[in-house]
Amino acid sequence: MPHRDPLPLTRHTARNVLARHGTTAPALTEKRLRELLESHLTLSPQDRVNCVNLFMLDTANLNGYAPQKRNRVNAMKLIIGNKNYSSWSLRGWLAAKQSGLAFEEITVPLYGEEWDHLRRADDLAPSSGKVPILWDGKGPDAPVVWDSLAIIDYLADKVGRDRFWPKDDVARAMARSMVAEMHSGYTALRSTLPMNIRKRVEGVEITPEVRGDIVRILSLWAEARARFGKGGPFLFGTFCAADIIYAPVVSRFMTYGVPVPGFAMTYMEAVWTHDWMQAWIDAAESEGWTIEQFEEPAR
Ligand SMILES: N[C@@H](CCC(=O)N[C@@H](CS)C(=O)NCC(=O)O)C(=O)O
């Protein structure tokens, strides 16, 4: 039974049909594309999501054409990976939320069958095919920022440092250092225990290297909370860049049942139940993509 849904597209279908009609996405209107594709549809909801995302990437650089949200052409656009797995995307997305600015998000499925093609799209060229990447406006001359930490810095410049960093110099120095350490380090933890929001794994083996990372993180959390956490439940009291950058660690600790002391559990609960995290988790849980290599801890 063909679907008659409003977004009846997959990339394969789109490509095949377009090729058969001797046309390419740039030449099309959304309406015409729908007409061309109407008769080719036996698609899952996930296929439809994929296709819309991919179609948007294909057309995003074309003179303001975008099939969705055309009235928000000046809004920022954040391209992220699968919400279940992409820890750097979570950081970029939380940063965009923290900025308070409107942004359009596009989720692209990492490492899926279209990934090789997708990562070469114009919109991902500045990051050489990595997410997250933030476009501040439309067109090739719009400011573009890739890398989660650069996105935090860019947005803090735009909306004011105090939204992202503690006001106090001593606290801010520590927060910045913690963020930098996460961004450049903890490779054992990051490579061995990949983020997988949906999953719970029991009895995972914690290597000495991973244990070292965990102990270091817990000691930094403890110090930040003890010295600067009086104003709220987060590392430096109110939610800031440090919480953004450590949010995927919270998820990893939950997924792999890493035993943590009470203060850390309380902190993790604060992060996990934060409205933005809950929205991200809900979306991760309803994603249909599975990336096999991230389904098990690495050996
Ligand atoms: N240092 C970058 C890392 C970005 C990154 O490696 N992102 C991953 C997803 S979590 C990615 O795009 N992987 C796709 C690939 O490497 O092909 C950041 O902070 O944003």
C-alpha cells in the first residue's frame, strides 16, 4: 500500500525519480518533487525522516530554498548526528539551547548507508563531514562554526559570556579548564564506552585507563560542586558550558552503570531531568537508527 503522507520521500527514491526525469534537486520546487515522488511510496516513518533531512541538506544552499520553515531563513541552522549516539552533537545542541536563540536543527544519520554521500554535502564541507556544525544564517557566506567548543565560544560571543560561563573569575577559570580537558582528553572513556542513550549495559568491564578517567572526572565534579555549586544543582550552580560538555558523560555513566558517589548521582539526576536533556532523550529513544559498532562497549 503506498503511503500518502505529506513527506513521502527517501533519498533513494528521490534520486531515482529525479534521475529518470532528468532533473536535480536544485531545479525543483518542493511541490514538484512531491508530485514526482507520489507514486513511489512504501516507506517507513524513519525513511521519511531520513529523506527530509537529506533533501534539506541537498537543497539548503540553494538561494534560500528549504522545504521546511521557509519563514525562518535567518535563523541559525544546527546540523547534528543521531541523538542516541552523537555525544558531540548533544553538546552543540545544548549550546544552541543555552544561547536562547532560535535555531533549526537537522539530524543526519551517521554511518548509515547514505553517510558517505551525506558527509560530502556542502553544508558539512567546512567541518569535513563532522557534526555538529552551526550555520548562522543562510548562504555560503554565512558564518559557520564547527566543533562543539567553537560553537560554545561563538554563541557566548553572540549572546554574552555570562549565559555560558560562571561570572566569578576563579570559578570561570576552573569551568574553562574542565571543558578543555573534556574536549581534548578522556580518550579511554570516550573510545571504550560510547554514548548510547537508549541502552543499559550490566557488568561492563572497566579497564584501569577508563577507571582513571572516571576518577578524574568525579574528582573535578566534586571540587566544582563543593567550591562553586551553591547556587543550584549543576557543577557551578546554574547550568553552564561545563554541564553542556559533561552531559554525554552523565549519559555514559547511566548506560554502563558506572558506580558513583551520592553527590555525583544527585548531579547526574539534575542533568538527566533537565528539560532540554529530556527532550533530547525522548528524541533519541524514538530514533529508528542503530549503529552496530556503538551497541557494545569497545574491547
Ligand atoms: N571535536 C569535534 C568532534 C566532532 C565529531 O567527531 N563528531 C562525530 C559525531 S559525535 C562525527 O561527526 N563523526 C562522523 C565522522 O567522523 O565521519 C567536536 O567537538 O565537535
